[in-house]
Amino acid sequence: MKPVKRVEIITNSVELQEIESVLDEMKVSGYSIIPGVTGTGDRGRVEGDELTGVCTNVYILIACSDTEAQKITEAMEPVLKRFGGICLISEATYLTHSSD
Amino acid sequence: MKPVKRVEIITNSVELQEIESVLDEMKVSGYSIIPGVTGTGDRGRVEGDELTGVCTNVYILIACSDTEAQKITEAMEPVLKRFGGICLISEATYLTHSSD
Amino acid sequence: MKPVKRVEIITNSVELQEIESVLDEMKVSGYSIIPGVTGTGDRGRVEGDELTGVCTNVYILIACSDTEAQKITEAMEPVLKRFGGICLISEATYLTHSSD
Amino acid sequence: MLDLFLGNFFSAPVLFFVLGMLAVAVRSDLEIPAPMPKLLSLYLLFSIGFHGGVKLEQGDMNLQIVLTLLAAVLLAFIVPVYCFFILRLKLSLANAAAVAAAYGSISAVTFVTADAFLASTGKSYGGHMVAAMALMESPAIIVGVLIVRLNASKGGGGKVKWGELLREACFNSSVYILLGSLLIGLITGEAGYKDLKPFSDGIFKGVLCFFLLDMGLVSARRISGLLEQGWVPWLFGILAPPINGMIGIGVAWLLGLSHGDALMLAVLAGSASYIAVPAALRLAIPEANPGLYLPMALAITFPFNIIVGIPLYDVVISKVLST
Amino acid sequence: MLDLFLGNFFSAPVLFFVLGMLAVAVRSDLEIPAPMPKLLSLYLLFSIGFHGGVKLEQGDMNLQIVLTLLAAVLLAFIVPVYCFFILRLKLSLANAAAVAAAYGSISAVTFVTADAFLASTGKSYGGHMVAAMALMESPAIIVGVLIVRLNASKGGGGKVKWGELLREACFNSSVYILLGSLLIGLITGEAGYKDLKPFSDGIFKGVLCFFLLDMGLVSARRISGLLEQGWVPWLFGILAPPINGMIGIGVAWLLGLSHGDALMLAVLAGSASYIAVPAALRLAIPEANPGLYLPMALAITFPFNIIVGIPLYDVVISKVLST
Amino acid sequence: MLDLFLGNFFSAPVLFFVLGMLAVAVRSDLEIPAPMPKLLSLYLLFSIGFHGGVKLEQGDMNLQIVLTLLAAVLLAFIVPVYCFFILRLKLSLANAAAVAAAYGSISAVTFVTADAFLASTGKSYGGHMVAAMALMESPAIIVGVLIVRLNASKGGGGKVKWGELLREACFNSSVYILLGSLLIGLITGEAGYKDLKPFSDGIFKGVLCFFLLDMGLVSARRISGLLEQGWVPWLFGILAPPINGMIGIGVAWLLGLSHGDALMLAVLAGSASYIAVPAALRLAIPEANPGLYLPMALAITFPFNIIVGIPLYDVVISKVLST
Ligand SMILES: Nc1ncnc2c1ncn2[C@@H]1O[C@H](COP(=O)(O)O)[C@@H](O)[C@H]1O
Ligand SMILES: Nc1ncnc2c1ncn2[C@@H]1O[C@H](COP(=O)(O)O)[C@@H](O)[C@H]1O
Ligand SMILES: Nc1ncnc2c1ncn2[C@@H]1O[C@H](COP(=O)(O)O)[C@@H](O)[C@H]1O
Ligand code: NA
Ligand code: NA
Ligand code: NA
């Protein structure tokens, strides 16, 4: 059990590929994606009923170290500014298969 | 980056419309919805295999201020009492496109 | 409102039945499941595009007491070691229909 | 007569239903992934509604049709009331009202299966029976909620939003697609039918088989939850269909309906709702236990009707109408 | 002439579309669950593409076909430019460019509905019109993004990834499945067609009805969002289709196209994209409001074309081509 | 002979498969949204099982059929053992056992594609080959797990739940729906077949095309992961099918099977599982790398069989059986 940061990102699903490549470049040890999220925010309702997927959000959860969290939020800031969405950071402890 | 409350609500999907209208009336700045959640609780198993959607839960995440969190939990209490489900509040910090 | 632990488990969906029976045996008061999660970790990409469901993860959220959280993480450790995935524990407060 | 039962049992739709139930028994991982069952059920409602509309356009409106529709609605109001008084002997107010509402309403898939059964015996029924089905779906919801409100002690629970409830009763998705497709069938008539036939008719029985496979899975999964509820649900779930079915046949006999129409009315009266009613009750009577009314309709009454009820009603109708 | 409009309105596809719109009006809970609409749209594109390829294999390549394809591409580049200058009078740069791009592109479902309309009047169109549709889908995206970049003040927003954008314009899923199926139809020809006919042809119209039911739901849900946007979207959304349609008919007349080909070109010119273009613009012009360009194409122009536009273009073509 | 290969390559199902692979190459966003592929695969299994049952009902049971089924099961036990010893030269214990299990099992979609190929050459095969397929699906899972357990050092990993494993081997969804549909076809016979034909037969080839489009996407996406694994997976993935296929043909020759039955046996022996086996192994041999056994079966062997294997086996059978 070790302390980690929980970074949560919710944004439009068209942005997913971009964000994933940012995370992959950063070599974060792992992340999880929940598709099919709907919601409301400054840019109005995202109903998820479109044919395009343009109107669906995606939820990304990353458990990572302090420094990684720092880097991720820095990288996310312009993306969220341009495309909307939020990024939350909270505290947690971590139990993993590779923790010894 | 500013501190926020993370309010999480999990309840039966038939309640969603009601909850959304409560949130919209409160004018919370945003929220996200994950559909298709299953689970177990005091009211038994929610298997999600019905034709009605009666047997699916929904997960709602709201990042908001202290006072908003307070109001939401007050509004949720009778709903959860009547229809089941849970409401969790935790701490986080917040990075958003509109934060300056 | 009472303090609780938020236990989050993300692992391969083939493990779900096993984990659920562990939780049911422990008689935790409730848990929620989000299916269809994808992700990346030590065991590579889980794309979710297979026909088998072998390549999908599942997200499990349990709001429980300290001791329960302790027991769950102990029970999860060998499972995660064998099949991969992560387990996060964080703090929250709890509003529920049965809380009086 | 045994022939008829075996013939029904060994028809493809019923066998696929049984295959689904067995899959749960042997713990196979077979499943029709969501949301396909929902789509298949929309398709079946569309198909039956559209075909009903086309048939209606070809026949002509007469007094018997009007009386049949009136009788159908009347049944839908009366059945839940008498069921409630019986159920109240053993169940709580909310549960008795909810179960009564389920049994006062109808099961469209039972109707569709009866349609396939009837076709295999070479008989047919009038398009207005589809309208009867749509009309019978929702009154029981209103009756159920009324019962609870009239009997409930003051101050309990939230208030009922009657406007919402009525709107949902009239426009819930199954009533809506059924009546909508019926209307469109009525408007486009034979020409429209010819265009849509390969879709609405050709693949109909195959889709029904697939859907019943899922119904078998879903209903078998629900049985375990019922085992803790004692013998009351089982007794009611197995006796209500034939009794209500016989009431339906009685009405059919009074009105002088054809064999096919009589069978469909019996099936409507004898079946119980596990879609529209539970969806409405979950909101309107949250005190009632969905673990009771849903599996009773789904895991006892539905299989009973599919396997035993439909041929039973058919036999009785043959006897009764020939007198 | 009124006959034609009523005949179109009372055809099954259009009626199902209207049924979907009404469902939203009465707040029915009817919905075609995701991701079915996406699959149905893939099916329709496959079917129309495959059939087009088979038709192309049976005809022979000639100069008129080549000219038609060239003219189609030209239209797809010019229409968004002239639309932009009109829209810019009332909208912001990004919004004007985005709406212009949507209207410069095409709506495949409108094309498919026109196909069903044409079949019901006993006429047909050439397989190359499917190729024209594929070619007309993406140029407007590039035009839209170019417009924004050329007019934007320096330093605003991120840089455009032109490579990505071009790739997406050429290989987005609708263009890809359309051209791919067309090619496969071209290769397998009549023999392949016979094999696939019950799937690609038999159930086609039924699937179209189901899909239009969903389009009705989706487009009606979008209307409310438009009410806050004033009259500009409504005016443009209703005037652009007939005007662009007439331009298409003019081109058809110049090229001496057949009635069927002319109708399809008019429909392509007069329709607006609510799938490929919004998906691309959400990334490429994030400053533009998807709550504007998407519902304009989906909730105003699409219904207009389905209900009024198609028979209107047909009437005009009858008049024009007979001169 | 080249004709046969080209004829196969330019058939609609194979072309759609290639279209899917190319979509990944050009990074199109085309996808068949989940869970549709799962449903399509259930449909294909249902269709092939049901048709097999009907054919079985029409033929009669004889010694050759019994011997064929026995031989099929024997193959399914022997092939993974010999494959394991070869693979163990280069791979870890767990990986070698897992890959061997995949290749000892079968690919139903390859079988289905061979069915379409056979139909296009005017030949047919016996319904019992569907039973053979069902019987060949699971033995290799048990062999694979046994190998690991017998060779593993004590104390490693959890214990195997043999009961669970056997149950899953016998009742996993593909075996279950295949055998269930076969039984129902056997029971309902010609009459049931006629009823379901538009669904089970009419749209079959179209659904196969759509499904292969998805298989193309899925298998192409998997190739990249294989590039890091060196040449062993490629060599084995391309050599195993023809070798195992030839073993199948040898058995067919010994038993004197018809051309159609021989082809199906070759395809079963030569194909590898990417559904049932990976699902079982992920739980039973978690030490094995799913990034190895899954893409080998899916991205190398499946395309090989679809494009080259099936016509190859056909040619060899023509040569061998004519001697
Ligand atoms: N305060 C919030 N809490 C939870 N989710 C939010 C919040 N604000 C925005 N979101 C999510 O982020 C998406 C885009 O936000 P926006 O760019 O503000 O429209 C919304 O559709 C929501 O799903
Ligand atoms: N302790 C818990 N942790 C996580 N989810 C819960 C918990 N209790 C209840 N839930 C969720 O809330 C739903 C309704 O709860 P209940 O009303 O207690 O049956 C359940 O089906 C679960 O999805
Ligand atoms: N650091 C992390 N943050 C969020 N999710 C993770 C993380 N590591 C692993 N996961 C999830 O757990 C799954 C299995 O992890 P692994 O066993 O490390 O491959 C991944 O596919 C992810 O969905
Ligand atoms: Na009833
Ligand atoms: Na256009
Ligand atoms: Na094999």
C-alpha cells in the first residue's frame, strides 16, 4: 500500500486519442477508460444520442505519483481549455499486483 | 487548481431524470453520468439484464463547491430514502478549462 | 453522514464473478460495477474490441468501513497478483437511505 | 389434444425459450448482449403492430370490433381489482397492488408467441386485437397506484405525480410503437406491407426465436430470487393465467368472437406485464418489491403461458366456441 | 403535384420519421438504444454502396459519368464558400465556417430516403451517383477549416494537423464503407448481388424505417436547443436546401442527366451533414458551437428534405428536364 | 487452380474481410460497435447449427458419421499435444501450452466461411460436421491446462478448479448455442426450417460479410502487437494451419469422407480458436500472455485460412480424394 494521486479526466470522446497519446508518451504506468459518459457543463448538454460519437464524453482514471499528476495536469490544461471538460486530482492509497 | 467536493451518487436509473432536474434547478456548473451500472445493496441485486432498464443503476459525478455539495446531499436524502442508492462526498482539487 | 472508505478495483472482466463471490461472502453491504472499461497497464493494452470479453476490464466501487476495506484489500491481493489490475482506497463521507 | 401441447412445445420458438432456461441451469455463459433484447422487442412490437394495421385496413370497422375493444379495456380495469383483493390476503398493500397491476396488464411477447402458434395451426386473428393489446397495457398501472393511494395511511412517501403517470401510461415506448406502427400499417396498407414484408414478416419468426432465447435466460435467472418468497408467488403465478384466460374466453364467447380473436383475448387477459408495468411501478410504488412482481410475471407466468397456457386456451376455445 | 407530396408524406419511411418526432413531443420514453443507430447507418451505407457498385458494373463508364463526378466535387468545394459569406453576416467566423461546411457536405440518409422515394415512383439512378456522394462528403470539411485558418488572427488556438484532417476526410467511416462496398459490388457484380440480396435489398426498406424512427427522435430532441439561437438558423436551414438543390438541378440540366441522377444530385447538394462533418469539426474547429451546426443540419434541414425537399426537387426536375 | 484462389479472394465475404483490414491500415475510424460483433457471431452459430440439425434429420445416422465424430474428438486431443512439444522449443511453458490449446481448438467463423465457399462451388457437407465442430472446440482447453499443471513446479499460482473448467468447456456459449440450435433443427426438421429460412438462411451471407468486416478490423488491430514478438508466432501461425489441415485431410481420406465433409474437417483441424479458448485460458492459465496466443490465432491464422487455406485444402482434397 502506497499513497498515489487519483487523476480523473472527463472530456469529449473525440479528444480521447490525443489524451492517450499524451499519457503514453509520458509513460504513465497505467490508466483506465470508461466510455459512453454523458453530462452537462459550460458547453451545454452532451446527450450521447448522436450518430457521431461527437456527443459523448469519456472518463479517464489514472493512479500515479505526485510528479506524474503534476505533468498530466500541465499537459491537460490546454486540451481542456480548447475542447472543454474537467480534471480532478484526489488522494488515495494503492494496492497493485506489482507492489511488493 | 482549486479545492472542490466530489459528490458521487449511485441509484436506480429510473431516478435519473428526477435527479437531473434537481441539479439543473440548483444550477450546478456541471455533472457527468455513467449509465449501465450494476450492483448490490439493501434492495438486492441489480442485474442489469432486464428489458425495462428498471434493473440498471446510474452513476453521477458532480464536482462542486462545499455549499453546493451541502445542498445536493440535502436534496438527495429523500430521493435515496425512497428509491435506494448511495451518495458519497470526497475531497479533490480541480483543474478546468474555465479556471483562470 | 459518516466517514467511509471508497475501495476501487479495476481488473479484467473474467475475474468479476470471482470477486463478487468474495464480496458476497464477506457480506459487504453493497457495491457497484461499471462494465466495459478499457485501459493500459503492466499487461499491455486492453482494447475492449474482442469477441470474448477477455479484453475488457471492469470497475468495482465499494463504500465500506475501515475493517471491511482492510479485508477486501487482503482478499484482492492474490487475485490482482495473478490476473492484474489495481485497487485504490480513498476517504469519503457517506449519505445513504438507511443512514439514520 | 396432447398433440397440440407437444406440437407447441416442440416448435422452434418454445424450444429456444427452453434452451435459454437450460443455459442458466447448466451455468453457461450464453447471453444476448444488452441492448439487443430491447431492440428485438421493439422490432417485434413494430412488426405485430404494422401487420395489425394492414389487416385492419383490409377488414372493415364494425360493432363487434368496437365492443371487443371496450371489453378489453374493461377487463384491464377489473382484473387488477379482483386480483388485488385476493393478493392482499397474503401480501403487503404495496406488493399486492403491484402484483395485481402486473397481472392486469399484458405481455406483448406472449401475444407474439400466440401469433406464431396460431399461424402454425392455420388460423388467424383480426388486426384490432393489436389495438386491444395496446389499450390493455396501461390501465392496470393506474388502478394499482390508485389502490395504494386510497389505502395508504396519510403522509407516507412522496406524492404521486398523476400527470406524469398518465402520460407514461399512454405513451410508454411499447404502447407508443405498437399504436404508431398500427397507424402506419393502416395508412400505408397493402402497398406499404409489400415493401416491408421481408423485414416485418420474413425474419419475424427467426427474431422471435432469438428473443425467446433471451427471455429464457432472463426468466430463469429470476427464479432463484423467488425461492425465498414462499409458495404464494408460485401459486398465484400459475393459477392467475388460466383463470384470467378463462375470463377472457368467457368475454369472447359473449361477444361471439372468432377462434383466433378469442385466443388472443385469452392470452392478453392471462398474461402479466414484466416491462411497462415494472418500469412505471418502480417510480410510482417504490415501496413495492420489484424482486417480487417482476419475477412472478417473468419467471412463472410467462413460461407457463408460452409452454402450457397458449395451447390450453386453444383447446378450451375449440370446445367452447363449438357449442 | 400535391399527390406527390402526400404520397411521399404517407410513405412508411417518412411516417416512421414523423412518429419518432412525435414521440419526443409527447415525451414518450421510446428510444433505439445505442449503438444500434450506428449499426443501422453502417448497414444503409453498405447496402447503398454495394448496390451502386453492382449497377456500375452493369452499365459502362462514359464521359457523362466522369463529368458528373467532377461537377459533384466542384459543387462540394463551391457551395460551402458561398454559404460562408452569407452566414458570416450573422454568425461568428468559426460558426459561419462550420455551418457552411455542414451544408457543403451531404447527408447519406437523405440520399437513401430519396432512393426509396425514387423506387416508389418507378424511376432509377446510376451507380456512379453513390460515388458522387462519397466524393462530396469531405471537401467541405477542408474548405471550412481553411476558411477559419485564413481569417483567424495569428496565434489563436492550436495548429491544424492537416495530415490528420486529410486522412480523416478521405477515410472517415462513412466514406470508407460507402466506397468499399461500392468497390466490392463492382468486383462481385451480379453474382455477388444475388447472394447478398435478401440482406442488402430485402430488409433494406424496413431497416430504413427503423433508422428514420431514430432520426425522428434524435432530430426532435435537438430542436429545443435551437430555440435559443434566434431565427437565423431556421431561415438558413430551410432556405439553403431548396437553393442548393436548385443549383444541383441546374448542373444536372447542363450535363443532361437522367431524372433519377438529377434528383440524387439535387438531394446531395441540398442536404447537410450531421455525422462526418460535425465529427471532424469538433476537433478541427473547437471554437465553433456544435449546438448550432449539428441541430441545424439534423433538426431543420434533414426533416425539411425528407418531407418537402425530395418531392419538391422531383417536381422541379420533371418541369425542367421536360423542356 | 489459380482460378479457385482468385475466385475465393474476390468473393464478397473475403473482400469485406480485406476491407476491414485495410481500414486499420489507413487508420479509418470504421468500427462495428460493440456488442454487435458478439450478436452477429451468435447469429452465425445459430444459423449453422440449426441448418446442420435440419440436414442431420434428413440424412440417417451411420457408422461413418460415428467414426467421423470420434476422429474429430481424437484430433482435438492429439493436435494440441504435438503442437505443444514443437512450441516448447521456443516459448515458455505457459505460452506454449496456451498457443497449443488455441490451435487444437477450432474457429467457427472459419468454418462458416468455408460453408459459404463450399456453397459457391456447388458442393455440400453433412450436418454432423457441425456436431464435430462443437465436439472439437473444448478438448484442447483441458489438454492445455493439464500440460501446464503436470509440468509446473509445485506451489505456483492458484489451484485449478477442474469442475468449473469442465463445465465451461462443455457449456461455453459457442458450444452451447451450436449444439442447442443443432438439436432444435433436428427436432423441428424441414417444417421448422421453412419457417425460419428467411432469417437463418436468407440474410446469412450478408451477416457473414458484415461480421468478416469486423473480423478484418479486429485482426488487423492485433498485428502491431505481434511485431514485437519475433518470427516464431508468424512461422507457427502460417505453418500450423496447412499442416493440421493436411492431417485433417489424411483422416478424411482414411474414413472415406465426401469432398465437402473432408474440407470441413480440414478447416476444423487447421483453424485456431480466438474466442472460447482465450476466454477459458485467461482464467485457467493467467501466466500465459494473451497478447501472444490471441493475435496468433486471430491476426495470422484466421486471415491465412480465409484467404489461402480454404481454397488450398479444397485443391488438395480434389487431388487426394480422386486417387
Ligand atoms: N462540475 C462538473 N462535475 C462533473 N462533470 C463535469 C463538470 N463540469 C463538466 N463536467 C463534464 O465535462 C464535460 C464537458 O464540460 P464543459 O466543457 O464544461 O461543457 C461535461 O459534459 C461533463 O460531462
Ligand atoms: N456500499 C456500497 N458501495 C457501493 N455501491 C453501493 C453500496 N450500497 C449500494 N450501492 C449501489 O446502490 C444501489 C442501490 O442500493 P440499495 O438501495 O442499497 O439497494 C446498489 O445496486 C449499488 O449499485
Ligand atoms: N495506474 C493505473 N491507473 C488506472 N488504471 C490502471 C492503472 N494500472 C492499471 N490499470 C487498469 O488495470 C488494468 C490491468 O492492469 P495491469 O494488470 O497492470 O495490466 C489496466 O488495463 C487498466 O485498466
Ligand atoms: Na393480463
Ligand atoms: Na450539401
Ligand atoms: Na484446430
